[in-house]
Amino acid sequence: LVDFWYYNRPQISEVRPDYGPDSGGNIVKLTGMNFRPLFNGNDTIPANMTYCDFQGVGKVNATIVSSTLAYCIAPPNPDINNKEKTFVEITLNDQ
């Protein structure tokens, strides 16, 4: 038998700062909940599967600090003519 784990979907309630340069590179702090849904002293979610997805711009590695705090480095925006906002999601399984 092989284990399969279900977990509560992570939710972001705040992104700070909520803006950055086209070149990216700024640290973005995410607060919310369920960032470490399986944490029991030995988290079973591998760090290399955890990402911040700046939709339409790019996906970058996330650093999970706690169940309510994560950081990531904003990716560059390849479309310098697109100054629209984008949505940020956190994924714990690269999906």
C-alpha cells in the first residue's frame, strides 16, 4: 500500500508588498492559512514542490515559514507593456 494525503487548500489573505518592478526580484510576504497543512513535526510536503504562482507572469519557489507565513521572490514581468495586476496563488504540489 502507498499513502495518499488530502489537505486543506492553502489560502492567501494578504500579499506585501502588493507591487514591484518589472525586473522582479523583490521579496513578497504572503500571509494566510494552511501553508503547512500536514505539519506534525515532520512535514510531508517537499519544499521543492511549493511555489508562488504569479498567474500570467511566472511560477517561483516559495519558502514556507509557518502555516500562516510564506515568502517568495517576485519573477520578472516579461511583458513590459502589461502593467495590469496579476493574481498570486501558493501551490504545495506544483499544480
